[in-house]
Amino acid sequence: MTPTEATIGFRHFHDQLDHLKQRLLDMSDLATSLLDLSVDALLSRDSAMAEAVLTGDRDVDALELEVEDQAIALLALQQPMARDLRFIIASIKVSNDLERVGDHAVNIAQSAQRLASSSTVITPDPEIAEMARRARKMLRDSLTAFVRADGALGREVCRADDEVDAMHNSVFRILVTHMMEDARTITPSLELLLVSRNLERVADLATNIGEDAVFLAEGKQIKHHSEGPPTRAPKVEPGGAAPPRAS
């Protein structure tokens, strides 16, 4: 291979890497939009809006397959090294996390549909909307940290997860109080608790991506507290044991 051919090949490889990054950002934008739409459908009791989330999730699934195909092709044909190799491998994991964000948006949309058809009306507590805002910010920040290899921002995302966990616990206590005071609120309260749980899981997935950003930037694994002090407190479900980490 001549020096000119090597230069062209190098540029082509990095053009492909840039395209992979852009598709991950596109996937993040779509997953975040679906999350927003699902919460809006919940707050407005809009079944048509909720149905649009179910339709849009298929586009997230298609993007996951595209990202995986591109990443595998780069691994097979380019034999990348060092940070490029870490980025490509982590991209597959990140696309899987984003696909699961879409799934959680679908779950919230389905809860919105059931609440819209319910005869008992219970107003979602402000914590639900605030949890959605924080989870959305974590998701955007985690992808920014990943594509920029920004370890400091990735760690910030991991620390922010504790706040969402605390809000989930608060929502649980509020809804239990509703159910104890009025049995008619049990079904809608359980739906809202499910919504809160899905938002908490979105924050977990954003944290996963933040951890991958740290690995990409620093070559360090901070999952399972492998570098020493925990980056986030262990989760404990209200009234239960700590669940497994999102993967």
C-alpha cells in the first residue's frame, strides 16, 4: 500500500467512525423524543399521542440494527486499535441501552393509554414530570459524554442517578398514601408507580452510557464500583431488596 492509499484509508475509516457517532446521536434524539412524547401523553391523557410512541419505537429498533451492523463491519474490516476499538465495541452496548430506552417509553405510553380509558382520575404528581426531565437530561448528557469521550461528564451523569432514585422513592410513598386513603385510586396509582419505575430505569440506562463514556475516555471500568468508592448509591426498591444493575 502506498502512502497515499494509506492516507485515504485512514480518512475513510474516520469518516465511518464519524457516521457511527452521528447515528448514535440520531438514535439518542429519537429515543429521547419518544420518552418526551410518552410523558406528554400521560400528563394529557392523550391516547393518540401514546399510539405515536408505539409506532416510533420501530424506528429506534431499526437504528439499533444499523449501528450494530456498522460497528461489526468496522471491527471486521478495519482492525481498529486503542480508543477507536473501545468506541466501536461500546457503541454496540450503547445502542442496546438506547433501544431499551425506547422500550421504556413504550411502557409509559401504554400506561398512558390505560389511564386515559380509566373512569378513576388521579392527577400525576409533579415528581413524575420532574423525574422525566432529569432522566432526559441524563440521557442527553451521557450521549454527549460518550461521543466526546468526556469522562468528567460521564461521571456527572452517574452521580445524578441518585437524585432520580430518591424521586422514585418519593413517588412510591405518595402513591401508597393515595391508595390507603381511597381504594378507588389503587389501579391508577399502580399505573403511575409503573411509570415512575420506567423513568428510574431510563436513568439507569443513561448511567450505563455514562460509565461507558468514562471507559472510553480513561480506559477505566467504573461499573460495579470496580475503581473503589461507588459512583452511585446501591439501589433499594421500596419495601424490597436491591435489584440487579441494568445491562
